[in-house]
Amino acid sequence: MPVLIKALKSPYLLWLLLAIPSVPYLLDFIFVEEYYSEMMHRTGVISTQLLVFTLSISPMLIILKKFSFTKQLRGWLLKSRRYFGVASFAYALLHLLLYIRDVYYLEYLFDELFTWRIGSGWFAFFFFIPLALTSNNFSMKKLAKKWKLLQRITYIVAIGTFVHWLTLNLFYDLGIQWMVILIVAKIIHLYLHWSARPAAAKKVAT
């Protein structure tokens, strides 16, 4: 595990690993070799999986903190969280570009914008943009404490993403599975966070 973490400390290697699944989708975008619905499904699923993983890192860090041998892993997860979030945005962007390429007509794009199944996807993507643009060291320093508040928009993105997925009525069982994973991760996060507060207060009092 330490060897793997050491190897993955390079952000370039991590970016390469995150980009590898996109190669066939990018080729399809150019050469149009596979079925549109299949490509839309794959890019949407990968984007959602990366988003859920990104949001699940906080409870993972709290749990791993209980074990001293996980220090390197915790440091890597904390440092790499932004990379997973940006990768999720990149796959969402590819998902959107595939949709625009297939629909083509602006009138039809505009009409679908006001439906739950497509409008919710645009809603999620709209809020995803400022998150992606500020996922860098410069923005973190410039925004300071406001940066963390901004990152909470990620949950709005998640809500829009799952509304989009479930209202499409396509592979909704898989969508529910990932939604449950995120809900459970958030419940664990809130429980661990609030249960730790009395202990910290008691320690200060003594």
C-alpha cells in the first residue's frame, strides 16, 4: 500500500489513470463508431461514480484517522480529492458534448432544457462549472475560507445528477445504488463529525 501511494503521489500519473477510460469515448466523439446511448450511459456513469467517490472522501478520512498506519493514504486522499472532482466534471462535459452532437438542432435543445430529465442535467452541469474552475491552488489561496463554502455546491450537483439519471428511466436501479452509497456516506460523515464534537469539548474543558 505505501508503495502504491508513493507512486500515485505524482498528480500526472493520477491524471493519466483517470483519463484512460475516456480514450474510447473521445475516439467515438470524433469517429462516431459506437451507439450513442451506450456512450452516453458510460460517460454519465463514470462521472457520477467519480462524484460520489469525491464526496465520500470526507467520511473516509475520519474513519482512517483512527488508524495510524493510514497517514500516507489520508494525505493522498486529501490532496487528490480535487483531481477526482475535476475528472468527474470532465466526464460530465464529454457526456454533454455527446448529447449536443447528437441533438444538433438548437430548437430541440431549447425545448428539452425545460424538461425534468434534461433540465436537471443542465442544472447540475451549471453548478459544476464554478467548482471545476476553482479547483486549483490559486483559487484556494484567493478564496481562503470561502473556498470550502463554495465546494459545498458539490451536493447541489449531486442532487441534480441523480434527478437527471432517475427521471430518464434508464438503468435507474444502478442510479439508486449510487445514490444510496452517497447517502450512507453522508450519514456516516455527519455521525462521526457530530459524535466527535462532545469529546473535543470535554477535552478543552479539562
